[in-house]
Amino acid sequence: MTTGSVEQADYTSLESPANYTRLLDWVSTLDHKKIGIMYIMTAVFYLGIGGFEALLMRIQLALPNNTFLGPKMFNQLFTMHGTTMVFLVGMPVLTGFANYFVPLMIGARDVAFPRLNSFGFWIFFFGAALLHFSFLTGSAPNAGWFNYVPLSTKAYSSLQGVDYWIIGLLLMGIGSVSGAINIFATIISLRAPGMSLQRVPLFVWMMLMQVILIILALPALNSALAMLLIDRWLGSAFFDPSRGGSAVLWQHYFWIFGHPEVYILILPGFGMISEVIPVFSRKPIYGYTFVAASSVAIVLLGYGVWAHHMFAVGLGMYADIFFAVGSLLIAIPTGIKVFNWTATLWGGEINFNTSLHFAVAFLLQFVIGGLTGIMFAAVPIDWQLTDTYFVVAHFHYVLIGGLVFALFSATYYWFPKMTGRMLNERLGLTQFWLWVIGFNMTFMVQHFLGMMGMPRRVYTYADNPGWALLNGVASLGAVFMAVGTLVLLWNIAVSLKRGKIAGDNPWDAFTLEWATTSPPPTENFETVPEIKSRRPVWDLNHPESADWKVETTPEDKGRRGNLPKIAAWAFIASEAVFFLLLLVAYVVFNTRSAEEEVTSAVLNVKRTGIFSLFLISSSVTFWIAERFLKRGMQKAFNISLGLTILLGIIFLCGQAWEYTGLLMDNITINTDLFSATFFTVTGFHGIHVTAGVIALIVMLILGLKGSLTARKSNVFAAVGVYWHFVDVVWIAVFGIIYLGLLQ
Ligand code: HEM
Ligand SMILES: [Cu+2]
């Protein structure tokens, strides 16, 4: 890193070049801490934009029959506000904190894949910018953050806003998944000696749960986005009921992603609270194992409850009961955590500073959001209240009352580590009270508005009794939050310059990030303290009452696995969900094929069967190549790898042959639902094979140059995992589409 030399530069004469080098230093950095800060800064920027959009909406809604904004503008604002807050604020700010703190908290020097990390950030950054370019086209997305069809289909949204929305989200999705794979591999493989998985700080544990959710839930969104884009651009009809498609399918796929997304946003918040509360109660967390295990339960249950967002569809009694019961069950692990946090505070030696203020407010407000969530699990109540302001109140209690308050708490807690200076407590408490009062003013009254029947997503309302007053209160509260935010920004600006010097560990805190300087050097640590318990820094500073003397935690087994292979497995888990959902769409659309023009009868099963054998044998030749590499038989290795590539290419030629035949018979992707699903599934598979072939060619070049040695075969093994996966997907595709196994 060149930071050192830049800081020595003579600013008076070299002002602009120094700034330029500095900027370049940031843009090209691979340091996880800098990338973390870039994520956080970008999120703060979009928080400003999303908050401004919210303020405009609240101005419009402050009075009945107001005409400050028209309906078209209002639709764009709530869509962009929701999308921005979820994808451009919530997710990146958490990725930012994870980037900065996970390696520090586990005693690592960096993340597992620094280059992938930088790639993930920049692709997110461009996705976010692209989404906002839609404003320049004169029509921002306006179909709501869940972008329901048919509203978002070409027929009803003919302008480009929705296309920007889809492509922006696809790019950010790629960024999120690559970031998640990175954090996953980091936590699994780079923990300092002695830190078993049962000894990681709870923030790290929650991040592990969160990245698993990202890896497995985002592909559901991606598959839905891909299908919608194909509908819009190529004229297929996945989501067009008038041509046999299904509007409800979008809702299923969106919420298979969307419900876990709620946990993606809140689990790291749980983690932050679980760091802050113990430190400021001067106690270890009460029931670490329960907190950790209950988050596993949340991840598992979180997958089975998506349709509680869809009770109004009319899914039928049994489906409703299933999803209602699942949703109620989630209350149990969540309740356990609230109990643990409370018990940690109970009888503690409380240091009631700004950070803890935010944490305690989090507890109270999150419970309110949780309770209204339980209300929605009761189907009749949902039918009554869905699409009213009660929903708006509910999810803002979770997202602001929960997530944003946890973020503020974490900001006051970790700012000293990140900058070396303390934030000002008086300004901190001022911000706190502005936010608590403002937030509850804005959103508490919306429960009542909802029960009085005020629908959400309306740009104005009639002067019904009480509505004007409650909406006025809500809008005034938003002003409090806006001022509170300015106080925070002021606090940060002032403290960066003149804040009290923090020192390494101003809170006498417990976890490894406090064992290095503030801010930490590029390499994070000079030496990592010995880890014999969950609170290594406490043990170091208080040897007389070290944790390991009284509490035994499982020893570290020290087996950390092969990094590229771990990443490859995480990646294919994500890809598997993507293909699974495309195949489900195929099965859904092709079991009732009575009115279809084209059916799978047009496929040449025998010929494709033969080409499939080529692909499958390529897995065998790959396996053989791997053996040769291990034995150091370079030439035999090159030959069998070359053969693998050849077999892959032959398979691709077979697919091209098949496509040409269909196209010559005028069967294209928009002919009917069979052709749409067929081309989508096999097309995506073909793209994957092509990517695999390219990766194999790179390996072969390395092999021919003699630089792929047995010792450096990790990456090769990872490519192998991917290649076998692509073959397995094809076996499923062949069975389902060509042999009609599920029909
Ligand atoms: C900071 C103060 C905030 C205010 C004053 C505010 C206000 C609003 C308003 C007025 C709406 C439109 C309601 C409607 O017409 O149905 C809305 C929708 C929404 N907000 Fe916020 N919001 C704030 C923060 C947040 C945050 C932090 C998040 C998420 C992390 C968030 C997520 C959403 C979502 C997902 C929607 C739904 C958009 C849609 O209906 O498509 N908001 N908010
Ligand atoms: Cu949900």
C-alpha cells in the first residue's frame, strides 16, 4: 500500500496530485477496511436520497387533498424509496460493517478473496447508479418495491423505468452474492488459531447466517427478474395470464426471496445488539448458545413462510394454515433472543451511553414490529389490514425501529475503532431523542390510520375524521428524524477533527477488533491474542477473572478447508436454487399443456441424449485429469484436460444444432410457454457450460505453461466442482424436459 508516502506529501504545492493519488488509492484498494468504508459511505449517500424521497412523500401526505406531488410522481417516489432503502442502504451498509469488522473480529488479516471483494463493491456501485439513471429517462420505476406483475409487464409499464429496475437489481444481486461468498469463506477458513465456530463473536455468527441466506435467497429474485426481462424484451408470457402465464408465480418467486430478505436485513442488527449490550452491561451475553441456535432456527423457518405475504391471493385453506403456522413459529426463536438481551442487561453494571440508548430503543421498538407481525400471521387480520397503513407501520417498526436503530447503536460503538476518535455524547443523545420521538410519531399513528382504513400507496386522501390530524403528526415526526440525521452528520464531522482520542479499547470491550490500534493498520494486527474463550480481549486485560477459568467452550479443531473449494460450493448452492426455480417454472407451465401449440414432442430426444453423453463423459475426463495432476503427470494431465474441453464444446455444438432446428421451424422463445421455459432453462445452462469451458481453457493454458502444479491445484479443484455441477444440472434438465419425468 502507498498510503504512507501519500500522507507525507507536501499538500501546499501538490494539493491536486495528492488528492488524485489518494482517490486512486481508494478506488483501487483491496483492503477490506477501505472497501467496508466505501460500502458504508455509498449507503449513507443513498440514505440521504431515500430519506429525501420519504420526506417529499410525507410533505404530500401532511394535508388531505394535497397537490404538492401528483400520483405519477408519488408512485415513482415510493417505488424508489422502498427499493433504495432495501437494496442501496440496508444491504450495502451491512456488507460494509461486515467487511470492516468480520476479519478483525476473527483475527484475520483480510477477507478470503480481496479481489472478489472489490469486484462485488464496484458491481453493486454501478448497479445502484444504473438504477438512478432511470430518472434521466424521465420515468423512474413505479411499480412498487415488489414490482408485481401484471403492473410491471410491458402492457402496463411500457416505459423503461422497470427495465432499469430489473437490470440494476440483477447487477446488485451479483455483487451481493459474490460479497456473501467472500464473507462465508472468510468466516469458515480464516479464523485465528483457537477460535472455534462456537467461540466467534455473535456479530460474526449472525453474519454467517445472513450470508447463507443471501446465497440461497437472492437466486430466487434473480430467476424472477430474468423471466420478467425475457417477457418484456423478447415477448414471452411467463407472467401474462391471458397467454397461459401466471401472475401469482411472480409473487411466489419474489417472496421466496423477499421474506428471507427481511432476515438478511435484521440478523446483522441482532448481531450488533449482541455486541453492544454485553459490553455496556459489563457481562458476557446471557445464553450465547441460545442466541446462536435460535438464529439457525430463524434461517430454516424463514424459508418456509414466504406466502404469508400472499394471503390475499386466495391460496386455499390448507396453504393458508401452513404458512400461518410457520410464521407464528418464528416468533419463538425471536422471542428467545429478546429474552437473552433483556437478561444480559438485568443486574448489569450499566453504562447508559448513546450506543446503549439506541440498543434499548431497538429492543422495545423491534418487539412492537414483531407483535404486529404476529398479528399478520392470522389470516383474517391480514385480509383486513393488508395494503393499509398498518402494514407501513409494521415494517417500518422492523426496519427503522429495528435495523436503523441497531445501525446507530453500532455506529457509536465502532466509530472509535474506525477513526481513532470518540463521537460526542451530548450530540449523540440529542440525535437519539430526535429519532425516538420522530420515529414513533411518524409510525405509531400509522397503526391507527391503517385500522381506520387508509390504504397505502395512495398519493392523497379525503378529509375523513381524524385522518388529517394523524397524517399531520406523522409528517411532523419525519422532520424530527431528518434533523436528527443532520445532528449525526455534524457529530461525525466535528468528532473526526476534534473528537476525544479513543485509544485501542475505549470501552474495555471483549472481542478481537479491540486488540489492535484505532484505526487498525493495513495488516490489522501485529499479534493476535491467544483465544481460549469467547472474550479473548477480556481475558487478556482481566487475567484474574478470565472466562476460560470458569467456562469451557469447545476447542478449535483447526481444520479450515480449501478456500477456493469452499467458495465454489457456496457458489453452486446459489446456482442450484436458480436452476431449481427455473425448472419449477417449467414443470408448472408444462403439466397442463392442453392448449399449447408446441410441446416437448418437437425435441429430438435421441440426438440430444447422445450429446448429453459427451457432457457426462467430460466429467469423467476431468476427474482423470485431476488424478494426473496430483501425480504430477503433466503431459497426461494436459491431454485429458484438452479432451474435457473438447467434449464440452461438442455438447455446445449439439445444443446449437437443436436451437437451429427449432428456429427454422419458427419455434422461438415467445411462441408459447413450453418454448419460453425450454429456451430459458437450456439457454442459461448453455451460458454456464460456456463459462465452464472458458475456465477450463484458462486452466489448460496454465497447464501448458507448466505453472499449474499439484501444489497450486486448489483453484483447479474449485473449477472441477463447478464443472461437475453444470453436468448434474444437465442431467436434471434432460430428465425433466426431454424425458418428461415429472409430467
Ligand atoms: C427515515 C424515515 C422514513 C420515512 C419517513 C419513510 C416513509 C415512507 C413512506 C411515506 C412510504 C410510502 C407508503 C405508501 O404510500 O404506501 C414508505 C414506503 C416504504 N418504506 Fe419507508 N420511510 C422511512 C425509512 C425507511 C427505511 C429505513 C426503510 C428500509 C430499510 C424503508 C422501507 C420502505 C419500504 C420497503 C416501503 C414500501 C415501498 C412500496 O410500497 O413499494 N423506509 N416509507
Ligand atoms: Cu415475510
